[in-house]
Amino acid sequence: MPELPEVETIVRAVGPSLRGKRIARIECRYLPMLRPGLSAARRALVGCVVVGCRRRGKFIVIESRGRGGIADSPYLLIHLRMSGRLHVAQDGRAVRGRHERLVLRFDDGSELRFDDARKFGRAIVTIRPEEMLETLGVEPLAEEFTSGRLAALLHGRARMLKPLLLDQHVIAGLGNIYTDESLHRAGLNPRRRSDTLSPREVGRLHRAIRTALREAIRFQGTTIDAVYPGGRMQERLRAYGRAGSRCGRCRGVIRRIVVSQRGTFICSRCQPLRGNA
DNA sequence: GTGTTTGTTAGAGC
DNA sequence: AGCTCTAACAAACA
């Protein structure tokens, strides 16, 4: 479950080593993951040079350029979903992952490898990335994501906070971990209706989302066993995955509940549904 | 076997 | 009509 901080970490790690490389070959071992198909992907991308690698929500956006100039810039969009992993192998012969699905080989012999145990991940080749990305909501770390902007998003609908924050069309990048972390830091109950928050509460939530995400990026994300190894944020999570342990703020106990079919971790003391200013 | 995860979609309900 | 919620689904693993 790589979320915004994990995807950002991957982009920062992989992006610089991708730029300037020419795609020489594409192999795909699980065809349903690749749209619109392997032969179309090869036609579009082979021979192109990678010119950019960035993140939008939980998407990794790889921009390339062919010989044809500005009109000829195909994109590869990658979504890791639950179990996707991405890394660059400098030597094409280095050990392969156990669930390797897609490999871009570059003309210098290095490879970009997409490994995905559960096959939910997707790779999309397109010359119009906006079509995939324009339905995404605001970037929570962008300047435009102000407290006022969040207030409008919350007050404009009457939904429970948790499913609202998880909705990629509203805010792009939060998943189960950082939604729970943000709500805990803000002292808000995940079942709280979005249009009942006071301006102070909106401000707390705004700050909580941004600090939780920034801290997670600083610690290179949360290690999720074999799915996403390497980050150190799991040591700093305050609610997610901590059922039974004490809340670091109020000495309450973190409990696991289910909200909109998702496992949800809250402190029932400092995240009450009512009576919280 | 059971539970867990993401995002999309279909259908129900208000 | 439009919004919201729920269930189902894809698939693997501990």
C-alpha cells in the first residue's frame, strides 16, 4: 500500500537515474496490467528518452521524448496499488524480483523493474496523461492546498471524514495509513461528518495532513514488509497498526475499528465522535 | 480458511 | 437529479 510518501520516496530515488536514458526494450509478463497493450507500448516508447519522472497523487508519471519533438512525448503512468514495487537495476543481470511483471530495458543495460505480487498495479502508456490525472483531487502538499481550500472540500459535502480523505478525487495521495495518522493528529473521529467541522477543526486537520505527510517523506515512508521495505516512518506512527498500545497524547488506548470497510485505528479518548472542540 | 489492502463500478437509498 | 453508501471485484499471502 504505497501512499503519497512512499511514492514520493520512490520517485526521488528512481527519477534521477532514469532521466536521459533511452528505452531499448519492453517486456511484460502479466499483460492485463499494461494498457493499452504490449505492442502499443513498444511502438510508443521504444527509442524514446526519459525526460522526467514525477508524482501526482499515488501515480508515478514518467515522461519521455521521441525523435519527433514536442508532439512526440509519450508518458508511462504507473500505479503501484497494493503491492507494487519499482526499482532500477544498474546491471540487467542483477537478481530479479519474485513477481516481476514489467521491465523497461535501457540502451545502457540498466532496467526499470515493476514487481507486483498481487497484480493490482497498473502501467498506462498515453500521450494524454491529463485524461488519467485530471480526475484526481488537490495535491495535499501543494501551495494551493490551503486551510480554506480544505474547508470548501469538507463543507461542500456531507460525508464521513475517513472515506472523504481516502477519496482520490477529493485529495490525491492519502491511503489508509496517513488518513488514520492525520485524523489522530487532528483529534478528529473518522466517522465525523465533513460539514460539521468548525474552522478550528479544519485548521487542525489541514495542519495534521501536511505534517504527517511531510514527516513520512522525511523518514522515507513506512516500511510495509516485503511490499515497501526501507522507510522508517513505522516507528513514528501514532495510531495506524498500534491497536492495544497507549495513545502518545492522552494515555488512552488505541483501538481498531472498521469504518467504510477499512481497518481504522483511533484513540477513542482524544478522537471522540462528539464533544470535541 | 480468514482477513487485509486500492480503486473502480454497479446498484440501492434518500 | 444528485449525492452518498455498500458490496463486489481483481489476487496473493501470512
